[in-house]
Amino acid sequence: MQFVCDAPKGRTWFRLETEAEAAAESRLMRHAVEKHYQTAQQRARRSYVPGPGLERDIGLKGHIARTMPVFLTLRADDGSGLATAMLPPGGKSTSDFPTIIVGPENADPYRDHADAIAALGRHYGVDLPRAQCFPYANR
């Protein structure tokens, strides 16, 4: 995991960088982020146009990082999982890509972590309103 930014009350946002981290996040948070991570990674891999000869895959890792959504986890200072976020590639909002933020078992993370979600939004320079980012807001 890669450090992204600090949030109030000793919480920290980290970027998930591997399938193993996404799998661990799914187990910890009891939701399907692993499936979404794998699907996004496969889509990014398929969109790569390789270079010529022996250097054909030299830019693959960078391409995947640029074109894949940003998967993040919010952790407490003791390492416990608090929320998981999926932002568009580069962390910038687009009209054709849904930003998703959920808590354990897809619960609403905004009740307890709205200030931490706002800190993530400030870091990326985007608004992360509950009505648009929590997919179960209207249930």
C-alpha cells in the first residue's frame, strides 16, 4: 500500500497497489473490492498497446497505473479498516465514471468518516458527496 494522505483523528488513506492488497481489503471489509480491482486491472491491461520487440511491455505498469481507477483504504491508527474508495483514474472526477465509497459490509462510511472522506477529496481536488459516492444512499 502507498500512503496517500492523513485524515483527522489519526486516520490515514492508503492506495491499494496489488491484487493481494485488494483481496486482503475484501476480507477485512467484507465486500467485493477485490472483484472490482481485478476487473479494472484486466480492462487496463487489455487497453495497452505494446511497443516493438523486446521492449514491448516496458510501459505496461505505468499504463495500468494511469488508466486504472484509484482504489483506496481508510485505516485507523491501529490499522483497522474503516472505508474503501474507488475513484476515477488519476483521482479526478469524470461524468462517465462512478466514484464509490463504502464502509465495512458496504455500510455507509459517511456517518463516522465524513471528515476523512472530505480530506481525501481535498487531497485529489474533488468533491466526494455522499449522494454521488455512496451507492446505497437511497435505500
